[in-house]
Amino acid sequence: MSQRRVAVAVAVLLLISAGVAGAGLPTVTHDGRPYVELKRVAAAHGDAELEASPAGTRARLRVPGHVVTFTRNWAQILVNDTPLVLDAPVRVKRGVWLVPESFVGRVLPGLAPGVAVVTAQAGPGAPAPAVTLAELRFRSYPSFTRVVVETSGLLAYRIERQGPKEARIRLIGLAARAQAAEIRDGFVDEVRLERAGVDALLRVVFEGTAGTTRTSTLTDPHRLVLEFGRPTETGPRQEELMPLRTIVLDAGHGGHDPGAVGPTGLTEKGLVLDVTRRVARLAEEQLGVRVLLTRDADYFVSLADRTSLANRARADLFVSIHANAGRQTRADGVETYFLSSEATDSEARQVAALENGVVPLEGPPGRGGATKDIVKTILWDLAQSEFQTESSRLAEIVHDSMTQTLRIGNRGVKQAELYVLGGAAMPAILIEIGFVTNPKAERRLKDASYRDEIARAIVAGLAEYKRNWDQRKRAARAPSLVTKRR
Ligand SMILES: [Zn+2]
């Protein structure tokens, strides 16, 4: 309960303090953005206590009544237990923890000692924020249904009711017309937005019984993300303890979208389909897993349909296979991506732009101009916190396997805003197996035995990840055995 009140309070405080300058702390520039040293933030605050080891993954800042948790390379922080996304990721440079300056200007003021967080809820005396609804959207996943309320500004909300048949969320001061949408995904029946004085009331009607509700707020653009989890059977979820069973392999592009094209005409769509088929055959033989392909011939599949297939099949992993295009013909090597709001570097950003480029071909006519924004919001509804750690683990293992066995340059594991990975409700990576635009690489990529080598290297990586996964699941099942032995 208190968690929810804090969430409301943080949202409101952000609104109040937006635009307030940092507390005169010196900034350093990183990736072209202003950052502040976390230890200076703590020192300037007075009552703050900081736990931040140079080699650690997480840092904690305690101020009276609040704990803020930072994760290395993540834009998402936790204020008490409420996720909040900053405009840039937290970085650690030479052992020094750096936070985006926006944390000092926009989040910290709400955590000052003596600030009565709860009283910040909008009341009769509070200025009425003119927040309007930009879009209400939904997405169904195997284990939860997501409702996203995108607004023109920061939105305060309050969960008023969480019954077995219905959840009611008051969206404070939100200007929006009444509307209703049928979801009928076997869990959520419908979502209605109603007027309630100056507020709007979001009503989520369940078909059966409600499960858990998780909320988070995201910025740029402002969104309230509500995730309604399906009720689970009693005890630990069987699914969560199962060995790795299903992998979806996604051969990039296809049909009218050729992807990258080499100097002598090798197309990415043809190359990656062949490699993907080889990976599929080997993975089924060697790993004993079920392998599904998003396409098994030369036809067009939208990016959203690729991950929808994986979600419907309740796949454990999603692996997208692509080949690169370089501005310079000498560019060569393998790189492996997982999803992040922040591209590793300008090259990674360029790869994302190329791989996302198909999106304008997909959307309904007339919305093309807004494509970039659509990509951004769909991606960040996900927050990706659930799968980002696993995706990076998968990326590291598969990438290592490839660079160790193939005679090819290592361009590293990278992060970028890759739309195709955004819809996956499971760990997901995208592999760029080589540059078709490099004449030497193109020649090698045409060779069937080299394609086999690539496939074997990918499967060896998947095998290692599966061993690692199965071991962890066994360990999770083990406690009962341990107590018996004692
Ligand atoms: Zn591609």
C-alpha cells in the first residue's frame, strides 16, 4: 500500500520540481550528456548515506525515509520500490559512479529531509496540472496484460480498488474523453476510461480473477504502465522451474525487405534465412529443444508479428539473426545486441536505425511520420527490467562462442534500441553475423561450409546458455532435497 502512495508522491514531486536546476554540483560530460558524481550528490545532501563500490553492479543512496537504488548502465532506478526511468543510464567510469544531472534536478528534491511526501497528492489547494491523454494502449503477454496510459505530462494516480473482478485506478487531473476497449485475451475482459469530476477513472475488468498488479512510471514520453499478472497456481510457478524447452529463431527481413545487399548482390534476407535454418536443425539435434522459425521462406513478416509468435508459443528465448551493412566497405566482424534505450556508441545507433528501418513499411498508412516516436514508446513500455539481465547474459555467451571459433573480428556485445526485440516477453538477442557490404566478407558468407561454421558456433553458445539455465532451475528446485538430507 505505502509503495503505491510513494509512487503517486514521486510522480507529483517530479512535476513540482521539474526545471529546478541542480544543486550547484559540478558536472562531467559523458556521451554528450551532463553527469554528476554520486558521492558528491550524497555529500551535498547532508543526511545521506551512500553504498557504492567501484566494482559493484548496484549502488544505494539512503536519505531519511527513502532508499534509491542505482544499477550500473541502467537508466531505470528504484525510488524505494518504485521504478523510475532517468533520461540517461547510470554510468561507472574508472570506479566513479555517475548519475545523470536530471536526477539531481528532478528526483532528489522530492527526497529532501522533511518533505512530506504524502501530502504532495493533488488536493483542492494544489494547482490543477493540465495533463491530457495522448494514447491508451494494451498488449497481451502469456503471463500478464499491460495497459499503458501515455500522457502529455507527469500523471499522478491512485489505485482505488483492486477487487477480484475489477481494478480501479484514479488518474488525477487527467483530461480525457470516456472510452472503452475490449481486450478479451482470456484474462482482461475490457478496459474503460470514465470521467470522475476533474479526474479520469481507469477501470480494468477481469474475465476471471485478478492476479497481481505492478505499476511504474516512465518519462519521455510520460507514461503510466500497469501490468496485470495472471493468477498463478499455488506454490512456485512450475514454468519458472522448467528446463529450457523452446527457442524462437528469427531470420531477419524477407519478402519486399531485402535487408543489407552486398557488392555482388548477396542479400541479407537470403543469407540469414539459410543460416537460421542451419541453426534450427543443429539446435534440435544437439539441444533437444523445440525450435520455431518466424519465417521459413522468402516472405515479409512484420517486426511485431515476430515476437508475437514467440510470446504465443511461450518461448524461452528469442534469437534474431541478421547481417550487417557498413558505411565503410572495410567494416568486418561479428556483433551481438540486446535491447537498451541507450545505444553503446554511434555505430550501434546506426545499426538500430537500419534494422528498425522496415517499420515505416509496416504501419497503417498516414502514420508514417510518427514512426520514430511509435518505435520509442512501444520499446519503453517494456522497461525491459525483467529480461535485460538474462538477455545480456545470453548475448555474452553466444557472442563469446562465435568469436572464439570463427576467424572473424570481434566487435563486441552491444546495446541499442532494436524494435524487433522490444516485443519479446523473454530474453532476446540480435546477432549480426558479418558484413555483407564488405567484399571479402561477402565472398566468405556465400560459402556453405562457412555458414555451417557460424551455425555451429551459435548453437554451441545456445548449448552453454541452456546448461547454465538448467543448472539454475535445478538449484531453484533443490532446497527441499537439502533439508531432507539434513
Ligand atoms: Zn538486418
